[in-house]
Amino acid sequence: MLWLLPVAVACWLGAVVVSVLSKRPTWDIPRWLPIAFALGFIACIVVMTVMRGYDDAQERAELRGIDPAGVSHLTLGRAGVKKEITDPSSVLAVMSEIKAIQNIGAHHTHPNAFVDIDFEYKQRPYHYHIGRDSGLPQEYWVQGGGGRINSATFGPLIDKLVAQPVQPAKP
């Protein structure tokens, strides 16, 4: 999607330059040229917006397709503390919450109180940076997942799992 950004900037600059130059009496610029540049800029913005929505939908679909039984090395990290979750029921609970990701439109708040969730599935690493919404405490922004989680149980589950003492390794 970033390849389209220089095209959008070029169209915007072209529209501005042509508009300014068309005001000079010595320049004979066709009247359609600034309109064409402006339409090119608008088209780039529309295409980037549609591509972003498509990419987010693909990320949500990929996340929903993950089988929690195949997840390995689930690690939760918050405030510099990392903890690997090995209990299958806890892994299932975390993955069930993450798989409930939705396409919730943006609003005038921001994420805070972040938790990092890392795991492997089919030998591929996944990383999600999830932050609690500043205005809606049951909503979590999933960065790298294309959506948000709306759950009253996600926060307490993460709090409980991160606070549990690490089990010593069995000899």
C-alpha cells in the first residue's frame, strides 16, 4: 500500500503547482489539468482506504482460522514482564478471546495499558500488541490484527495469567 503514497503526493503537488501556475497570465495551462491531478489524488486516497480495509479483514480471517490446539509458545508480556503460558485451558481461553476480534470503527479514544501476545502456529510466529481503550474499558485495540476485541473478561484473564507465579521446571 505504501507504493501508492508517492503517487498520491505527486498528484497533490501537481494539482497545487498547476493551479498556481494557471493564475499567471503568461502560462496557458488546460483547465482540465488541475482537476485531473486532484481526481488522481482523491483516487489514491480511496484506493488506500479500500486496501487497508481489505488487509484488516484478511488479518482478522487469518486469526480466526487459528486452531488453539496447534498454538505453541504462548507468551504474555506487560510492563517488561514476560510469562509463557503452558496450561492448555489458559491457552484456549486467551486464543478464544483474541479470535473474537471485530471490525469496530474508530472513535475519539486511544489505546493504553498494553499487553504483548506472542505465539507460534504451524511454525509461524505471531505477535499482537493489544491496548485497552481509554474510553471503553471493555474494548481492546489489536495492533497487527486489524480490529478490536470487545470483552469484559479479556482484561481480568490477562491480569490473572500474568500475575500467576511461574511454575518451576520439573526435573
